[in-house]
Amino acid sequence: MKASDKKEVFQITCAHCHFLLWVDPVTKEVIKSEKGERKKDSLDELLLKEKKRIDGFDRKFDATAELEKKKWNKVKEKFEKALNEFDKDE
């Protein structure tokens, strides 16, 4: 038996969609393909993911509100400073 006669077929699984491919290492051709089974999330896992997603929105909203408040305070300080300087000039 020659070394080229001895060949092993590679099985490749897509991490995202779980599609299965069997590839010939010599010719690099797909010998067989098959749709893989994807694990379904339980209801508890889905609810946990949704809660994390909503909490993320709340944190982003709070951070944005705080940033806007800081910007407003900075503008207010600059306005008051300019108004005070204007009063001094008169």
C-alpha cells in the first residue's frame, strides 16, 4: 500500500451554523456535507440573555444622561463666567 493510498478524510464543523463537511485531504474536494444540529437554548437562558441586553440599554442610557448633564454644567459655567466678565467691563 502506497502512502498516497492511505488517506484520512477530514471532518470540519462550522462553529456558527454547525454545518458538517467531509473533505478529501489529497484532492481537497468536499466528499459529503450535512446540516448539523444546533443546540436550542432553554427558555431560562433566553430570558437571561434578554435581561442582560435590557440592563445594557439601561447602563448606556444612564451613562449618556450623565454625560449630557456634565456637558450642560460646563456650558452653564462658561456662560456665567462670560456674563460676569461682561458685567465687569461695564
